[in-house]
Amino acid sequence: MSFKDEGYSGKNVAFLGGSFNPPHLGHLFIAQSILREFRLDEVVLLPLGTPPHKNWIASGEDRRNMCELLVKDVPGLKVSSIELEREGYTYTIDTLRFLRENYEMASLNYIIGTDTLFNIETWYHYESLLSMADDFICVPRPGDDMDKAGQKLNELTSKYDCRITISRFYGPDISSTEVRERIEKGQDVSRFLSPEVETYIKERHIYD
């Protein structure tokens, strides 16, 4: 994977990984909310490369371009293609290790959802992964059992000596799967996507 100066050194940065297939307004809300709540310098969208658990996904180029359109001119938000540049399957631990080895950030944070909180022990090399970030910022969604989430957080932080913080913001109940299904059915998606991303998808017929 190539290396270039992304300008992270000396900054408090959180990375939001995902397929972004497609990136929607829920992703934008989460990124902006975390940026403000944790007083970060930047939140960076990390579209993943070749995932080991996805059957079909739009091209890396299209997903990167859509992410760029989503955060265009939004202060504090960026997109990184480092996972797209990696050959083979994408594992989060490899990404965090790369970031640790190449940038001297004031803090490196990684944003997860409550679903990840409960299944992170199934992730590739999860014990090492949990030591790679200064904080795993967990964004709950409507309907999550926060008592169980708190119990799981305490279990993980005690067992692996890691830091996990639950955001006070709830992520919107929007999924990329729902957006794709609506596009395939010819239904309106304007309340889920930015106008620029919606136009990009329509012009390239990505999901229909």
C-alpha cells in the first residue's frame, strides 16, 4: 500500500470505517456529531476495500467518489482511500496498525456501532485490535438495549484494558441496504442521500 502524508500528525482524529455502499445522510450525521461531541480535529471516512463478509459491493472508486461528494465542503470531515489501496481482504487491524506506524496523531480513535460492540471479539486479531486505538467510540442506534451495551463495554474494557466510550448521540435509523433496495424498486431516496450522491448514483446506474 502506498504512503502519503494525509495531514493527521498532531491531530485528534476519529476514523469511521464502512462499506459506504452507498454513503448516506446517516453517515454524515454520525461523523459531524462525533466531531463535535469529542472535540476532534477531524473525522475521516474510511471506505473499505475487499471485505471478507460482503457478497456484492459497488466499486471502490465509486464508493470513494460518493464519500467525497457526501463530505465536500463540510468542515472537519475527510475521506481516506488507504483501505481501497490495500490488496486482498480488508481487516481493521491492518488499517489501525498502518495509521499507528505512519502518523503521530495526538489521538487515534475508531468509531463503531453497538452491533460491533457485541461482536468485536469475532473480528480478526481482535485482542491486538482493541489495543490499537486510543478510544473506540460507540454510536448507538434507536432501539438498542443500552443496559446490555454498558455491561458489554465494562466487560471488554476490563478484560482487554482498552477504552470504549458510548456517544450521547444516537445514529439515525438508516441503512445502506434499505437505500439500495429503494433504488432498485424505483422509490424516492431523497431523504436518505445528499443531492450530489443521489445524482452520482442515478447517472451511473450503480444500484438499479
